[in-house]
Amino acid sequence: EVKLEESGGGLVQPGGSMKLSCVASGFTFSNYWMNWVRQSPEKGLEWVAEIRLKSNNYATHYAESVKGRFTISRDDSKSSVYLQMNNLRAEDTGIYYCTRYDAMDYWGQGTSVTVSS
Amino acid sequence: DIKMTQSPSSMYASLGERVTITCKASQDINSYLSWFQQKPGKSPKTLIYRANRLVDGVPSRFSGSGSGQDYSLTISSLEYEDMGIYYCLQYDELYTFGGGTKLEIK
């Protein structure tokens, strides 16, 4: 059974940093692109970042709204993908999901991030 | 950037009714389109990928169709458990979600 489990969310002040993790199981992690997607009442579902495979030199892509502030990475030996978020803003508040593949065929349960003073 | 226009934004339908939700892309997305269902407090669940391929375990009353810029999700006979919010996603050029369709039972 494919499972994605996010962790690391919480409350952070504007300008602060936070690192999210997602552990995968039930499939060969190293064979799949992975994404982070966030959801808020104001913006709905919003793609955040993508990381490709070792064979793609772990190429990454980012939404314009997070470029230069967020970094996606992966550790295939731990079947994990990460999202380092710096210089956080109130508008980064939301539930963050990791998803598998470009079709986003599986989603984790999400982790909540609140940016507030 | 590719824009996805999803319609309707909300709808009521009766049990047993045929329901269709549409998504229109701002350019040809070559059938790189997924459909998701989300229920309150839950993460989205994938129903369809590549425009018309049903994810394993999804009931056959769900189907996807379309090409080019225009795509649709059809529920052939609405059941109570189909209530929720439906989203489309294009993944031809990076990723863009539709704004969602809230489906309620009449």
C-alpha cells in the first residue's frame, strides 16, 4: 500500500523558518518525482515545488510565490522528501501535502503550517 | 502560465443523476490532466489521471474525457458518498489546479 506521511508543521513567526518532511512507503521511492502542494481557504490548492530523479540530476522547480525562499530536497535512501521554508510570510499559511509523481496519484494526510506573530 | 477554468463552482444534483464537471485550460495540455475528490478534513483523493485513466479502486461510475484544452469528469449515477469538492490539475507545464467544484446532494 502506498503511503505518504508528512510532519514538521506548526506555528512560526513571520520571517521564520521551518522544515517539512514526508516519508514514503509501499513503492520504489527513487523512481518517482515528488511534489509539495499547499491548500488554504484563500488560494485553494496551489502547487509549491517539484523534485525529479537522480537520473534528472534531482532537478527542481518552484512556484513563483516561493522561489528563492523554499528548497525541496530528497533522500532516496530514506524514502523521504523535504521542504525547507525560509523567510515565511502570512500567506504561506496552509496545509502542506506531499504528492507522488506529476499526475499526483497519491497524497499524504498533510501537515498544517501557520505563519503568525 | 497555464490557467485552468473549472465549472461550475458549485452544484446540487439528485441521487442517480448524471453529473458533469468541466475544466478548460488556457492552452493545449495534451491530456495531462488529473481529477481529485476532496471530503471535509481529508486530503484530496485521485480519481482520474491522463484525462481518462481511472485510478485503481475508484468506482466505474467515474469517468474522464477530453482533449486539447477541454476536459470533463462525469459521474454516471450520483451516489450519496460522491458529495465533496472536485478539482482538476494540469501537469503539462508545471502544475495548475482548477478552482474546484462543490457538489452537494439535492
